[in-house]
Amino acid sequence: MKRKILVVDIGGTHVKLLTSAREEREFSSGPRMGPKQFIKEFVETVRDWKFDVLSIGFPAPVRKGRIVRNPKHLGKGWIGFNFGPALGRSVRLINDAAMQALGSYRGGGRMLFLGLGTGLGSALVWDATLMSLELGDLPYPNGKIIENYLGIPGLELLGEKKWKREVLFAVRQLENSFIADYVVLGGGLVHRFGRLPKGIERGRNENAFLGGIRLWETQRNSRELKWRLL
């Protein structure tokens, strides 16, 4: 019997939910949302849905299925929070950008994913390996960090034309640093770009849900997971 998967993409402004049957809902998040508020809203939102397991993308560093740092754009109290007992289901938890990267990967070597939104999400995928990155904290001029320039604050500070140039310059530097075969540029701000240069592909937010489904893929004729998560 095919397992019913619920994918949860937790962002700085909204929590989006999609079942493997393509039913979709969302609710607001924001800087006051801690674990208790999340559980309350979640339970109310999915009260009439049936699902077996969950994949959760979370906007903070995740190691071995546990949150290791409070997110910048949500409330406090998330470090070490265990979603499984709270939700009564088996849960696979990864960083939200890593989940979108996993869904964006089409093979063909090493892919660097960069998500432009409230911050800068990042991940690297190759073969059957997914590595979550935290590039948003890289130092930038004037005592800033890179996500101050490539995310929403950078767009507001620089204006759209200069911001686009800054993004494409930084993307090329990061592409070279990780020896990536191609870059997928995703997140809510990617729609600001018309055409993208060769080697940079446009991501789609819905790829996060494909990534959540892929988290439950196993090796053929085996119960072992197909993807190695670093």
C-alpha cells in the first residue's frame, strides 16, 4: 500500500502544506511563531486530512533530524524540538532550502541551490548526496553578511537593477567556489529576473514539495534511504 506523505514547508511568513494527493493549504508564521503556536495551527489546518508520514523543511540549520539553531525569522524555542511525538507521525526533518534543492535536482553532476527570500537559503546536491549549507552568514563589505545584500533587505537597499547585478555576481563566485556544474536560483525573489545567464536555472517553489516526497524514497529492493543527508 502506497504511503501518504504530507510535506510541510515552514517559511518566515507562511507555512505551506501539500499532500502527495496534491491537496494544498497554508497558514501564517512570522516572528512570534514558536513550536506551541505551530502545533496549534498545524493541527487545526490538517484536521480533516489523512496522511501517514511527514517531511518538514525548516528555516534553520538541521543536523541528524534535529534543529540546532533558532531561526532568524520565527520565534524562539525550536532548538532540539522533536516534531514526531508532537504530531503523532514519523517525521523526516531537513533545512527548507535543502528540501527545495532536493526537489530541484535533475542529476547531471553537482548542483548548487541558492534561495532568494527573507534570507539566503543554500544547499549542494550531487549523485545521491544532499548537503545543507549556511552561506547566508558569509561576511560581506561594511560589516554585513551576504544575505543582507541578496535577500529582501538587499533589494530594498540597492533597488532592483543594482540588486540583480549583485546577485548574479555573487552567484558566479559561489558557483566557482563549489565547482558546481549548474546553479538553481529559487526562492520568492527569483521572479524578479527575466532571462538568466547560461548555467543558472530558475527554481520553482513547488520543488520543495517534490523534495519532501523524495525524502522518503528508498533504494530499489531495499529499505535503505536513497538519499544521504549531510
